[in-house]
Amino acid sequence: MFGFYTLFQSLFDDINIGDTVVHRKQTLCAELIRGRVQNSTAVDNLVAFARKRILSDQAMSEMAAGCDKFVRTSEYLGRPVTDEEKDFPLAFSIMVHTSAYQVELLLRAIYRPHNVYCIHVDRKAPPALHFAMQAIVDCFSNVFIASRLYDVYWGSINLVYAERQCQRDLLQSDNQWKYVVNLAGSEFPLKTNLEIVRILKAFDNRNDVVTSAKKFPERTEFRYLTINQKIKKTSQRKTEPVPGGITIHKGGLQTALTRQFVEFLHHSKIARDFLVWLNDTGIPDETYYQSLASLPEAPGGPGENGSEAMVARAKLWRGMPSCQGKFVHDVCIFTWRDLPWITRQPHLFVNKFNIHYDGLALECLSELLRDRTYQPIELNIRYYQKFAKTRSWKAFDESETWRSN
């Protein structure tokens, strides 16, 4: 084991966090999740000290070069896997642009031998990151780098192209996965693989995608260009009609998509035409899946009824309550202080973390999921079935929860 695990197990004997003297990482994380820490300075000092031990991309390459030891000591194998999970394989596309160390923590948390994983490394990322990610995927038969890489800029069509490349590669794999979940390297699971399977089964072949009716006409009424790695709106109006009369919907990039819908994205003429039309629009990653999923012929819908809710991701925007970390580009970067809120959320994954800001939150979530993998909890499946039908968290009263009591 390496990184935070080694740090907690061997470098610290006792950590005084108030009424509790912590001897082991598990105890510390349990106290943090319950919000019972009184001596926050001691925990902050621990996070700062651990930050100095984060491995560089080059060090990750060297570690992963010894595959047998790397896979064994990082707990990729040996975790219990049920027949239910094997009968419902999942696919993941992971967009990466920094920190092989953090991405490896994510991969380790979601890895199962019967799933399949495509990793897209931003083509303009430093060579050391490319080498590190290649060294990691070389240790697995079901993890691979996307067959074509793109320079990814916020708000540009290349993010859609990168995701589509992973989808295409995943469709061509031998794995007959049921859903694909798209992830960024800065995200982390809130549910075990078994829990994710049961939640997605409750969706009954529906997509989990936001299809908000909110309008942002400036994104599609004007042409956009990529200049100096940034998208810029021009004064030139976009005159081509939307293919097939598609109604433009907006939503977040994060999704959980059925295999049938992904095949529709890659094989239907209207999906191909719409992608071409979006090429010079603004922030098309927030329009592409969302508008196509609203078509009556789109497998898994959710159809014309707009929805601003999703189960795929928990996320806090500026102006929302509860963020104890910091905001970067109006999105909360979580810290260990956010763990009580994070762990109460019903979602599959949470966005987002920065290992150089606070890695303790990630390690505690890893510990929580590890415990639930060996000792599964009972989900309230009716809770997720209700959400899949209503597409709204407002349909629930305060007494309803995602865990069975």
C-alpha cells in the first residue's frame, strides 16, 4: 500500500481530535463522517503533512511498472463480487488531464474485473502523465487508453469528441456492458459497485441525464471559435437550422447512459447530423446528450419532460449551502469537513476533489466503500425507482431516504 494508507497506518500513532484519540485511520474517518471532530487544526495539519507525500506522475509510472506488486498491494483483486454484479457489467469513460495519483485512487475504487474502463488522457497533458496512465492500464486487460486522443478545452466540442471516442472503443470491446458512466479524474464514487448496479437496474433501461428546459440562446445562435485554448463567441450568427427540428435542452455533462442509447448516438443519422451542427456552438457538452435524449425515438429517454435532477452526480455550485471547502470556477472543491454532507447524498458519484487541496476526504470515502463492499448495506430500491420515474428530488418528503432502515 502507498500514499495516504501508508501515512495513516505507519506515520501516526495517536491523533488527538477532541474527545477521541485515534489509533487507526478507520476510527479517524468514522469521526470525520459523523462530524464529531473538535480539534480541526490537528486534522488540517495531518492533511498538510500528507500532501507532501503525494506521488508525482513519474513516481506513479515507476510504481505501476511492477504490475504484479502494484495490483496486489493496491487491492484491485480479491474484493467480493456477486453474481448480480457479473450479470450487469458496467462501462466507465474517464477524462484525465492531471494527477495520475488521484486518478489511480478513483480507478482503484471503481475497478472490478468484469467491468470495462476507457481512459482519455488530454493530448496536451504533460508526457509524464501520459506515461503514468499507460503504465497503469498496462496492468489490466479490461482498462485501456482511448484509441484517439484530443486536446480538451473547457466549452469546446473536443470534450464531446473525447467522450464519444471512449464510447466507440467501449462498444467495440467484447464486454457486453449495460450502462456507461462518464467520469472526470477529479470525481469519486459514493456507492459500491454492487450499489451502483442495483440503482441502475432500478432505472429499468432509462438514461440518467439532465434535460432542462432552460434556454441559453447565445450558445447556439452565434458561432464560436477556439482561440488560444479558449472558446470565443463571434459576432457571426449561426443560420443553419437544427437538424430534425431537435429542441435544444441544457444539462450537466455527467450522465449514466444505457448501451442502447450510446449505440443510437453512434449509429443514427440524426445524432451524427446534430454533432456536426454543434461543432461551432458554445459549451456543446451541456447540449449534446441532453437534447438527443429528449427525442421520442431515443432509447431510454427521458423524453420531452425536462428534468434538472440526476442521480449520477452530486455537486455543489456557488450559492448552494454546505460547501466547507473552496469554490473554483463556481464549483465546490470538497474537503474533509464536507464528509458529513457528502456521505448522506443518494448519488452514484460526487464532483469534485483536488488531491493537492485535501486527500483525506478521498481516503475516507475509499475506506467507507471498502467497508460496504465486504459488509453490504441494504438500499431502498423503491427510492431510486421513484426518482427514475419522476426525475425530481422534490417528489420525496424528508422521511424518505436512499438507505433501508
